[in-house]
Amino acid sequence: MKNTNHGNFGHLRKFVLAATSVAIFSPIVSAYATSGFSTIVAQIPNNSTEQQILAHNELETSSSSTTIQQQTVTKQSRTPVNNSRVAVKGKKTGFSLAIWEPSGHLSEVIARVSIKSKQNNSFLKERFLGDYKYKIQQKAKFVNGLKASDRIVVRLYDVQNRFIGYSEFECLSANTAVNLILSAKPAEYRVIRTVYGIDANRDGVIDAGTTTYDYFTQISNQRVTFLSGSQTFQANHFQVQGLSPVKANSVYPVSFTQGEFALVRQSSFTIFNFELARALQAIPGSLVQVTEVSDNSSYNVSQLLMNYRQLGISRNLQVEFSDVSTNYWARDFIAELAAMKIIEGFPDGTFRPDAPVTRAQFAAMLQKAFTKGKIRPAIAFQDVSSRYWAYNAIRNVYQMGFLNGVIGSDFNPTQNLSRLDILVALAQGLNYQASDSTDTILSVYNDATNISGEHRSLIAALTQRGIVVNYPNVNLLNAERIATRSEVSALLYQALYSTGKVANISSQYVVGQQR
């Protein structure tokens, strides 16, 4: 059965197949550049049974060197939902970053900070979080929008903009205290010691009795090697009072030494490649203003991701669309999901935000957004052949509990979904239940009486968790209305936020986000 072209939630692959086909979601891939020998490459294998299409309409950003200034966040007013909010799933984390140079030869350094967000079993493309000028021994905090297993990359430059070092570390289950220690001659001897561990009380010190990760990285010809120990250089140059003594053998997180995304190898990998965001390739200060770190500085990662989205995302990702204006109500939801490679636009550069979404397209979206245990066996739907472009997605999300069949053993993959269909699928798949009076929670909606009895508790559970997004009237659920691509983007993003997987987006159309 052929799919209609109402939606284009794309699955990136290597080749464009039929022009009339609908793009599905791309596999989430995190890969190191392959220039030179022995480069580490980490990639999710392709699935040949799904429909393939290449998004070849990459958005070209301006080549001008306009400096992006730090933006002030304006909080929107909120009116509370008449119920207590349920805490979101997932542990929130953050990190403090301190930079040291024990010899005292260096007084300032520029730290370029970026993030590889963990998504399901892979990592998203590296995103720029800013350039920060540190005085040696200063500390800065980075909070919000982070979760355990995210990887933070720090590229260090001296004040003459010479590249002097690279480090990468993993966000831990609680707040992380990170220390980067430079050598006495960093421009010549480009080695960094990284020391970090849990700092639950956020005092900038690694908690006693917890694991301290301690390792060295070395730069040579724009390539970095994660070293097995400190035997090949004078380790005493990297000793800082208050930190543990330099160990002979490096101590790495397990994910750095084992598995598909291990960094510790006998070989090295390149630090710069053509796919990196423009801001990650530019000289500090040329595209983005360098931020002066002051004592007790704190930076909101959620806001940094938004501020730097234009220049801070991989060059091969399109996050801006010709028919989604800068003041469009769902712009940030759409752009962030596009940055996560969960959705994408059409080859003509549009997103078509008012187009409907089919059951097959939504299944593909859910498969890319969530990794959950399978709660029921698969069904061989009579109207979904094994050659159908969304066969695997439909099979998987059914097993995860998100979407049911429709009539008998049919799935009806080309049926357009209503807002209620989307909401029910999210509530059932995430197994959300209301913790307060359903009627009290639903009283926020002017059309609450239109919600059927069998669905009221599900809608109430989503409302409690801030998942419901109503445009243009936040107090009208409009449950039976056909869901648009923009609405589905907003609802799915909020569902991801409720699980702790993404940063908060402030919107006046999120129920409960006004006061």
C-alpha cells in the first residue's frame, strides 16, 4: 500500500527513492570524522526494509561574521492548572567546569563547550553551547537541559586563539564536578588531564567516597588520543592541590572503553570535520561573542541550545523551514525535533506545518523518539506488508504499547490522526496515570464535557505532566480535530520533556505553563 504525501517525517538514508514517497524519520547517528587512518566511527546500522529518502535541501546559513550576543530569557506569564503537577521522569543533572594550570604561566583560556546528547542507544550530532573566557582556577556552572550519559566536549584555546587541547566527559547521574588541568606549556605540550566525579551538593568538589574519573588526552595534528596513562610525560606538572594525585593508569567511564561509542583506542580521531556546526569550526569571537566567566557564573543549557541553534547545529541538519516563520507558535518545537533527527522537512525547504499526520508517519516518529521495553507481542497486521516503508516502526511501537490496531487485524496506516488519537497514544505508551481528581484536572478545558469517559483519565494524566499543547486557545482541547504536523511536533516534544529527555521550551500554549 502506498503512503500519501501529507507528512514527511523523514528517515535519513543514503539514497533518494521515489519522489512521491513520504520521508520517514532518520536513524540517529553519532559519528566521528573519517579523515585519516584509524578514525573512530560510531553509527546505527541502516534498516533496509524501511522507506529511504535523502533530505538534500540543507539550509545554508549566512556566511557573514555577525556576532551573536547573549540573549536575555523572557519568562512568559503562567496560569496554573487546577491540580498539583507531577514530577517529570528522569534525573536532572548539570556540571561545574574548572580550568587549572599549575605552573602559573597561563592566566586565561577560552573554553569552547558543546554537547553530544544521548538519545536512546546513540548520540545526537554535537551542538555548540558557547565560548567562555576563563581566568585560571575559575569555575562556571552549566545547568538545565542535561541528563545522565550526555557527553560534553571542551575544546581549549589560548587568548591568541591557538587550539591547545581537547577533552570529553560524561554527565553523571547527579551533578558533575569537572576539572581540566593544562600543562605548563599548553601551546607546545598539548595534553589535558581531566578529573571529574559526582558533586551532589553542587559545591564544586567531587564527593568523597564516589568514583573519580581521571585521564589524559593528547593533541597531535588536529587529532586527539585518549591515553591509557601518564607514563609518557611528567605527570607532576598536572597535579592540583585538592585533587587526587595523578594516577599511573587512566580511569575512564565504562562507556569510554567499551561499546560502539568507546573513545579509548590505540588510535586517535580527528577533532574537526566538515559536518561540525559553523560555530564549532570558527575562530573564537568571529561568529559568536566570547562570554567572560565571572565568579559563580551559571549558564542555562536549555537556553544556550535555543540561542545558538542557527550556528550551533551540524551543517547537515535543517532546522529552519521556509514556511515556519520566526514568530510561528510551534517553531521551537519543530526546530528542536529536527535537530534531534526525529522529524524533517520536504525537499523544497518547507515543513508544511498544517498538513495532517498518518498513523504510519506517527509510528515512525514514536520509534525514533522513544526506546521502551516491549509489553506485548507483535501482531501481523493484514494491511501492513513486510515491504511497507513503516513496517518495522509500526511493529515496534505496537509492541511498546503506543498504537493499537483499528478493526480486526488491520492497522490502517494511511488514516489521518486526530488530536485525541495522538494524546491517547502518548498516554498509553508512556503508561501515565492521573494522581488527582480527573474532573478537577480537566476543568482547565472549556470543552472538557466533550472528552469521552474512557479517555478522561488519560487526558488528565497528560495535562498533569504538561504535555498538552493547545493552539490557538490554550483552554480548548479540540480533541476530535485532525492533528497537524505542527501540533504533533509540540505534543511529542512535551512528551519527551516529561521523560527528562529534552530541555524545556517556554510556550503560552502549553497547558499549565501560564500563570
